[in-house]
Amino acid sequence: MMELRVHLKVCEGCGCLWYRPQTIEDVYCKACESKLRDFPSPESRKRRGRPVRRSSVRNNPVSSILDRVWAVATEAGGAQ
């Protein structure tokens, strides 16, 4: 007699309940898995749009001007 251990899982695609063998790490039921097979994998997709600028706030000229204005206002007693 062969024993098979399973987990009762909720499909992350459609929400149905299904049994998954303990040795498998799938998160989608067979129906959703076949539907999602047509989509590109995250590794194969290119990032679309403009690249994200990773500049520091301190390198921003507006920020440095505002810092100076704030320092002058504080020195003059106008900002608390």
C-alpha cells in the first residue's frame, strides 16, 4: 500500500481549493497553471518606461535652496 501526503491549498489565481502533494511547491491549480503558461516569466520581461532616477535628495538643487532659505528664516527668528 502506497501512502501519499497532501496539503489542502487555495489557488492564488482563482481561489479554488485543491490538493497538492507535499513534495511539490505549486501555488496555482492545474487550470490556472495552464492559463498562466502563456504569460512571459518575470525574468524575461523588460522594464518598460523611463528608468528610475536614484539621486539623493541632497543632490537636488531645489532642496539645497530650500535648506538655505530655511536656515536664513531660522536665523532671523521667523521659523521655529
